Amino acid sequence: IKVKDSDKDTGTVAGEESDSPPKEEPWETALKTTVVDMEVGEFRGHRVSVWDLLHSQYIPEENRKELLELYEAGELTLEQVKTVVSTIVTKAAAARAEQTSPVGAPGAEPTGTEAEPTPLQGD
């Protein structure tokens, strides 16, 4: 697992610890060790860490940054982050599935249903 903390590549070699290695924050460890059962997209049938979900294609970068900031600041609990991330991924994967399947695609339903009288309007 490689975590990118900065744009600069220090090029340190294993065993060469002249600079202190970046320590993982406790909140970061919690996100990496908390797993969720996902039943959508490429995660179907897998237990995925909240960290991996946060960094998946389903979470826009600005949402990820905001969630991480709120969690790190203590404004969101781990459970709240887990719920929000799971919901975003589930909705995004469902939307993606709808776009790729012709059934139920927007425009497939007939329009103008308001003009048709319903048979239950009897006196």
C-alpha cells in the first residue's frame, strides 16, 4: 500500500530511515481498518475498507476532502463517515448501472401521463 502525502518524491529506500517515516494518523488507521460489506459495482460481495471506498472512483475528490476534514476535526464519527461513504458509493454505482442499461433509461417512459384520465375517477 502506497500513500501519497505530497507531490515531491523523496525516493527513500527500505531500511534507510534518516528522515522519520510518515506516521499514519490514528483517524487514518481507523478508516483503513473499518470495513463495509458492499453489494454494488466492483465491490459486490466484498468487504471494503472505508478508506478504499473514500478513494474509489465513486467519491468525487471534493467530497473526499470534505469528509476527511470533518472526520479529522472530530465533527463526524467513524460510523457517520462509514454511512455517508456507503450511501454515496451505493447511489453512484446505481446511477452508473442505470446509464449503462437501456431498461429504465430516462426517456423510456411515456410522457404526458397527466393528460390521461384515470379509471378510478368515477362518481
